[in-house]
Amino acid sequence: MQNTEEVILERIKFGFSQLITEELLADMGQVKLTSYKDFITNSIVINAKMLLLGKTTKEVSVSYPATWWDAVKKRFAPKWFTDKYPINYTTVRLTAKEVYPLIAFPEKKHFVHFQQFKEPEYREV
């Protein structure tokens, strides 16, 4: 019985906007930074973009009525009405990803292969 499994991690674009201390900035590694002055709050906003290692864990498509009127038709309209005036739907694709921000990324590679231990399987005897 093999107790490891192969995991393939891909580059995932990640960004955020945050006020950052110099201490945090020193720990971030390869980061593309842009900044601008926010005159309303009288502060500087720093945008950081970086590549992280990660993998896609689940993808789901979700559909919902396109407008409030389509939602009303779906909930209350009789079948003859929705046959004549069909309900329009909007579909979005949601993707869940695991990221590993503390693993160093090798230069000029798009994927990293490594082995990780599986959870042990316990069976009653």
C-alpha cells in the first residue's frame, strides 16, 4: 500500500490592495508592487501581485435568474406564461483553489511536482 500521492501545483495569479509595513514587505519575496496616493484617506495604497503555487480543487457552474423579473416569473408564473415568456438565466463558473504561499517557486517553471503523504486509512477489524 502506497502512502503518498502525487500533487501537481500550478502558478496562480494573486493580488491584493493593502497598507503594508516594511517588515511584511521584506517577507514577501518576488512581488510586483504599484502604489498611488489616496487623497481622500490621506494614505498611500500599495497593490501587490505575485505568483503562488496552488491547484484547482473544484469547479462548479451555478445558474440563477438573470433579472429580478425572471426570478418573479420562476417563482410565481404559471407554466403557460413561462412557455410564452421564457425565464432567462445567467450562468457563472466558480473555481476553488488551494494555494501554498510558503513554498518557494522555482524560476521559469510553470508546474511543480511533489509527493505528499496521504491520510492513513483506518478500518475496523
